[in-house]
Amino acid sequence: WRLVAAETELSMVNPLVDHSTFAHAVDLYSHFLDPKLPRVSRGKVHKILYVMRPQFFPIVDSRLATLYRKPARVWAKKLADVGLSRGYAGPSYWAAIRDDLLQNATVIGNIRTAINGIDEGIHTETLAHLSDVRILDMLAWSIDSDGC
């Protein structure tokens, strides 16, 4: 876990430039996948990684995989060219989601401002600590599944 610092933000790690941080994230990912554990899907691995490093790892479940499939395919080739995919699909999805984080930084900032204006007791602190990755995840889940 120490190889991917808790404060590391996905949007700040360009996999084509910052090979070591991204490679460490892939190493951590592979730790949970090799050898494959029975009944532990890639979605569950992403959930574990998200809980431990919510600013870096998105929850790539079947819905997000469908939504990001095309951009992830483009990233898969780029990552393979620099030796970062290691045969896993997950990292290409992280890179595609990173693109969305960068392209939608203003929207996410506006959402964060709106969230910070909510005063709903116990939920206020939880909302204030949502990572940009989680906000984007919730936005992606709000898209009608027919549009994916």
C-alpha cells in the first residue's frame, strides 16, 4: 500500500509520463488478481482498492466498464506501448477515467462547491470528503444504462 500514497490523485498521474506511480498502482492491482481468488471479481478488487485509495482507484464495475469500454481500448494500446498494462484491463480504464476527470474538472469543482453548501448533519462530513474519482463514478452511474 505504501507504494501508492493515500494522497495520490488519479488526475495528477499521467501514465505516459509518471511511469513509476502508475506501475506501482498496477503492481498493487495485480497483487489481488494473481493468483485469481475464487469468487473475487475485478469489480470487487476495484472496490477494495477504492476504499484504501479513494483518490486514485475508481470502482470499475460492469456499468463503468461498459461506459468506458471504447476509451479504455484506446488507452490499452498506449499503456502496452510503455509496458504498463501487463495484460490487465483495469489500468486502461483508470487512464480513460483520468481523461474524464481532467476534461470535467470544472463540473466536478462546481459539484464539490454545491456539496460543501449542504448541511445535513452526519452526512455533511461524508459528502465533503468524496474524492473526485467518486464524484465522477456517481455521475457515470446516473447516466441511463441504455446510453452506455
